[in-house]
Amino acid sequence: MSISFENQVAIVTGAGGGLGRQHALELGRRGAKVVVNDLGGSVDGSGGSESAAEQVAREINEAGGTAMANAASVTDLKAVQEMVQQTMDSWGRIDILVNNAGILRDKTFAKMELDNWHAVMDVHLTGSLNCTKTVWPIMIEQNYGRIVMTTSTSGLFGNFGQSNYGAAKLGLVGFMNTLRLEGAKYNIFTNSIAPIAATRMTLDLPGFEDSAERLAPELVTPAVVFLCSDKAPNGRIIQAMGGRYYSADIRENPGVDLGSGASAEDIEANIETILDMSENVGILERQPHR
């Protein structure tokens, strides 16, 4: 196989099952030493057990790879720091971070308790922050790193009953867009995967009935593995669903220059041009601005 991770070290969060498990197994199969991180909780984040992570690490080791399990919660910065230190003590470097850990607490916005908002934000957004912040100086020192955020179509386009999840997932894209700029000179590339797959998190969602084979998690993993490689782009979003791989982007159009005296009435008169996206400019094609 041409994409190999020999002599590289990867941390995959939420790797005890579903998407993360497939990512960890494939990285291990391709030669990476893998930290299989999973709190072992339920879909809503409650509970915890190291057994899921241990099982995946065992699978990698029994297949001839190298892996160790870790049950740190990504929301616990101290536990994340200890996981990273253990990785460095054992293997001396960290080349890849796949921020995959996540929970669901779906409710319509009108009925959502704020605790459920904060819990989802803590795992998806702050959890990815904790892991990325902890490995970032290591990757700078190495002058190499590959980071993958797990975003979602719920963040990119919205989804009924997922205001907390969608906000967290789109927040990861904003996080990525800045890291791609700050990390480029250190050969640290940050990208995002937007998966649609049949996992325990989607088991009860409409449209996922009888989808285990059609939307198998392992059909997302090829894109993640590529984004972990030295051939990866920087700052891109790849969507993956049932063997189809396609990209998403944040874009702007040329708009209309109304000058310094513009009024709300001028906006009204030009709103069709302002909103017309038939001629657009990709954000990656222009200089960033405030």
C-alpha cells in the first residue's frame, strides 16, 4: 500500500466503536502506533468503561500492529495531558490526531435544557480543543502533524433538533480554518471529515433504518486515512457517505459595493445581487481578513 504510517503515532478519540474504531484499525493496519481513546460511555455521554478501547487496541495488536487503550474523557484537560504524556513516554512523538469523540443530546431548541447544550459543546468542541492544544506544541517541535476534525452536515447545513450538535460541529470548521493558517509553516495540516454513517449514534434517526451495510462506518475511513497522510490538503472539508466522497466549503460572492452612504433601503434594492451565489469566490482563494 502506498499510504503508510510506519514510524508514526496516531491518537484517535472516541475509537471504542463506530467511526473511530474503523479509523484506528485502519491506521494500525497501515503501520501507525495507535492510541485508542474512548471514555466508554453511552451515546449521551453518561457512564464510562475502558473495555471498548481495550478491545480495539487488542484487535490492532493481535493483527500485528501496535496500540494501547486510553479511557480519558476529552472534556478533562488534565486527563488529556496525561494521555499525551503517556504517548510521548511510550513512543516519543505524535504525528496524527483524529478528533472523533462525540455525544448526542437531541431536542428541539424550545425544549432543550442548557445542560444538554453545554454537554454537547464540551465533548465536540472543547474536547477537540483540549486534544489539539495538548499535541500542538509537539507537532510544532516535530515540524509535522496531521489533525482531523469531525464535523457534520448538521453543522454545515442544519438539522432539526440538533442546534447544540450543529453549533458545535460548525464551530470545529471555524477552529480548523484558523489552525490551517497558523499551522502551515510548521507542516501541520488540519482538515475536517463530515461523515454520514450507520453507528449507534444514528441508529434511531429517521432515514437510517436498515442502513448498516449501505452506510457502513468503514466507508468513511478511507477519507480520514488520506487526511492523516503526508499527501493531505490543508483546511478542507471532505464529506463521506456510503462510498461517495465530496467536498464542502464556505464561500462568498462578489456582492455589490454601495459605498459609505449605504442605507437599509439600498440593501433592499440590491438584495438579489447581494444574495446571488451563482458567481462566488471560495474563501481559500482570497486573503483572510477581519
